[in-house]
Amino acid sequence: MKLALVYRGPAALPGCPEAVAGLLQSSRHGFTVRFTGPEEDLPLGAESLAGADLYAQPGGGTLGRAYRKLRGHRDVIRGYVDGGGRYLGFCLGGYLAGATPGFGLLPGDTDRYIDTEDASVDHDGDAVVRVRWRGRRRKLYFQDGPVFVLDRPEAADVLATYPNGTVAALVAPFGAGRVGVVGPHPEARRDWYTDGGLRPPLLRYGHDLGRDLVDAVMAR
């Protein structure tokens, strides 16, 4: 059995860790999922990560506030991935994989998609964003997620792009490990759409795309 640790704490919003856990449990990798964080039985640290096959950072609030809560774990998380671990970041977890501020796990950095030229979403509230995922047009739940700005495009496998051609999801190596990040929310549940007054997409809310991201980051 593989062990996946999902962060749950003040740097995540209620419901986000649980949605990520559900996605991981539905994957083909047979994960045992445990939550880690300051109020969890399993604290976030080198000892906990040493036994994990994957660490997932779910969505949350603002990048600055979240990084203040997590910056003390930066070196531990970098060391875990560099040594062969897997990092999976959704929305805020994608921002945190960047460098300004963040864990510095990407061959580049992040920015707000809504601030990019010709962005298809121009507000930071609940939205549905169109993406092209491995050539397929899909719609996903979105709330002020990142775009990934690559300094070395050849160092990343781009899984999805936004309508303006910017990067919405990617997988890249970091040391002996791998990093998978996504700006929208392929882990979103139906109530995320309906509570935001949005029409859920007809095709599994994007969970199949989330599992594709999991497969890509777990690949050897």
C-alpha cells in the first residue's frame, strides 16, 4: 500500500483537503491517505514525510498568509521531494510550489491567471474555466488559481493550458522526485459548483483529469 499525506490546517480551506483525499483514494494507486498538519495526529515534518509516497498541498486562501504558516516547512518539503518524494499541489498548493514566495519546486514560478493577457476569467470568485487537457477541451471549477510561468519549458511536461495558451497544469522533476501542480480544481465536488451558483460540467466534474495528474506525478 502506498501512503499519501494531505495537508490539513490553517493554510488550507475547509473541504479542500477532504476533496484531495477523496481524489487520491479513487486513483488506481491504492493510497492509504492520512492528514498531516498542526492539529493532526501526524505532524508535518521530515519523519512523517520519510514514510510517504506522495505529499499533497490542497487549496486555501491567499498565498502570503499560507506561506507564513508553512515557510518553516520549506526546507523539509524540498528535501523530501529532492530525495525522491512526490509533491501534488492544487490551486494554492500550486502557488506554493513556486518561488515568490513558495517552496521553489518548479522550473519557473507562478502568477495569477486572472492577471494574464486575454484571461478568460477576470475575477477572483467562483468560476468555471475552460482548459485544454492533453488536447481535450474541458471545464473545471476555478477560483483565482495560478498560471505556471516556465523559465525552462523543456523541463516540464505540460498537461493542460488555459484558453490564452498559458500553462494550467504540469508535471516536472525536482531532484530525484516529481512535482505535479494544477491551477483549477479537478478534485472539486459537485457542491463546489452548485454552492457557487455554477452549472457543474457533465463529465465527472474533472475527477478523471485529477487522476491523470496523479498518474503523471507518480510515474517513474
